Amino acid sequence: MNHKAGFVAIIGKPNVGKSTLLNAMLGEQLSVVTHKAQTTRHRIKGIMNGDNYQVVFSDTPGVLKPAYTLQERMMDAVDSSLEDADAILLVVECGEKKAADEIVERLQKSKLPLVIAINKVDLTDQEQLEQAVEYWQTSLSPRAIVPVSATEGFHTEQLKDVLVSLMPEGPAYYSKDDLSDRNVRFFVTEMIREQILKQYSKEVPYSCEVIVNEYKEDTDIDRIRCEIIVDRESQKAIILGNKGSAIKQLGIHSRKRIEQFIGKHIFLELTVKVRTDWRNDPKTLDRLGYN
């Protein structure tokens, strides 16, 4: 049997469960998942391997109308994933009335095969689902529509089969042992940012970024020093909490999450630094990998 290998760009509005669906298909928690919108900032490649195929997924930020430079860079990541792709996976919710104008515009420019995954079908009824299938079939004419529940694992195998069938024949792009093109340092920052999203409220998590300043590997323990960037002094005070109580809890939960991921004990040191309006500073965004 010939080997298939290709790229799939995953797109959708914020908070439709794109990252949860990718994690379900890969069987690993690769992308940040919280109940809050706009959790994915970078383009993250997740690699799904089989005996006769390799599918490289690009999990992209939720498509939106940019409000500041960081979000403009995030939308650039969406566009670059579409340029590289062999197929597009659009993730929508069952009750979603239509695709955002920004998404439709991108789909109209592309001639790639389109698959639509209607997510969260465990939260709807058959009539609503049938109406959704009819709507998306009429409005976008995709190659396939697959109802799924990313959290329950419903029809994720069927979705995999559909996507593999659309891949061109060719050798694998990455080692069959690879899960992503990103290194451990990147996932450390994402796991800390995931805990920030879970622990803090309102605008604070969206004003934060995490940098690994030092990562030392020893035999029994890895020592990691990270810096949390915020926009304002008031946000720094919130991250730290009363007498450092909040950042202490952040460190505890982040350490557990990282240790689970790398399978090793770590010592984690977190500090907070103010970089005013960093989300609109092109040089800072370049240094943070948003380019």
C-alpha cells in the first residue's frame, strides 16, 4: 500500500474546540485547552502517524478581526498554514449560524479540499444536527461533513479516515516518533500560559506572555527559570497576589503539568516583568516568536 503524507490546516472561530479536537485525534494534550476563547496564539504542528500515512495538522489561532499587532501576527499564522496545506479542516459548533466573514474570505481564496467538523454534537439533538449539516453543505459545499464530539471522542476516528484519504502520496515529512515540530521549551511556556488562563480572570491572561530564560537538564531534575511578561504594574500585582500567594499557586499547578508532560521532576522559578504595550511592539513580538 502506498504511503500518504500531507498537511491539514485547522481553522475556526475562537472557542469552538479546535485544540481539543486536535488533542483527541493525536491522543496527546498538545495544544492549550481552556474554557476561554483565544487560547491558541501560535501555529502548532501536531503530527499524526500511521503505518501508511502521516498527517501534519496546523492548529491555528481562532480567526478574528485583529484589535492589536499581536492578533495581526496570529492571523498571519492562519494564512501561512493555509498556504502550506493540502486540505482544510473547518471546526464549527452545531449551533453556529454561519462562518465568520474572515473565515469565508479565506476559504473563498483557497482551492483546497474542505472538510467540516461539527463539534460538540453531544450537547445538541438530532434535528439541530440535521439542520446544521444541511446549512454547511449548502453554504460551503465541503468534501465531507463529520459530526464529532472532541471531549467524548465521538467520530474522531471517522474524521481521521476522511482527512487521510485527502492526503497526497509521498514520504513522511517528520520522524514517525515525532509528535510536533515544537521543542520542550515551547511547550513549557504554553503549559504555564494555560495555567494563567485557568487561574486568572478578565483581561489579565490575554496581557501575559511566558519566556523560558533558562532550562538546565540534570540527571534527576530539570531546573527551569521562566519570565511572565505583562502590560502594566497593576497586572503584575495581580499575577503575584497577596504576599506572592497567587504566583505560588501558579507555580505549583504549572510544575505538576510540566512534570506530567516530560515525565521528570522539575524545579520551576517564575518571575514577572512589565513590558508596557508589548502586544503592539513589533520587535518584542519578533523576539517572542510571532513572526
